[in-house]
Amino acid sequence: MTQQPRGLRNNNPLNIRRTQSRWLGEVDGLNGQRDTAFCQFSSLVYGYRAAGKLLQTYQVKHKLYVLDQIIGRWAPPCENNTRAYADRVAKQMTKELGTPISVASLLDVTKDKETLRALIVSMHLVENGQLPSAVERDAINQAIAML
């Protein structure tokens, strides 16, 4: 049996890196934090919620509205093939929304929950190498309802 991707093992499907800041539902060293690089959450819902909050912060604080800009900050070129990541997200978002999305598309993830959902699902695909399962999609929906 193959091992789950790291993001799913950590209940952090979009692989948010650890910082000094603490997220709601984040597990700390006293409560089982084992990964030194990436956050671990007590449930998938909290992992997806943190991802949604972070993506919304990219728009509110950093004024990143174009898909390419959002992915460029999330998966910087010093660590990732950012262009391939953005292309794959755009392709999957097109399937999720039924509307053509490109790396140059303007997105509103603060007010448009369907766009946020499609972005999270699409980034999940890139980060974990698979689309979210029904349970994971339910967790995404619960997380978005918390935002």
C-alpha cells in the first residue's frame, strides 16, 4: 500500500509552511507536531481553512488577483516549477467551474466562494498528485463555510 502524500498525512493538503504564526486547529510540538517544515492540523477542515484564509490574505493584503501572481507567491520559482503549477491549476479550475480559466485570469477569492473552492481543489491536485476525495471535498466545503 502506498503512503499518503505528506500534505494529507499532515491534514495540510496545500502544504502551508510553518511560521511563528499559529493557525486555528494547528497542532503544536506539545500535541504531536512532527513535521519541521510544514504545518500539521488536527483535521482536514482546519488545513483547508488555513489555506483559504491565506489565499484571501494574498488578495486583501498583497493585492494579488491574477492566478499567475497567486501561484507565484504560493509556490515560488526558487522551490517549484511555478509556471507548470499555474498551468495545471488553470486547467483544473476550468473543469471545476465550467468556465475557461488561464494563468492570466483575474480571480476573486474573497467574495466568490465557488472560485475559492475551485482554486483549493485545483491546488490540492498539484500538491498531492490526486484530486480530493469525497471526504476531502466535504472538508473543503466545511472550511469555506467557516470563512
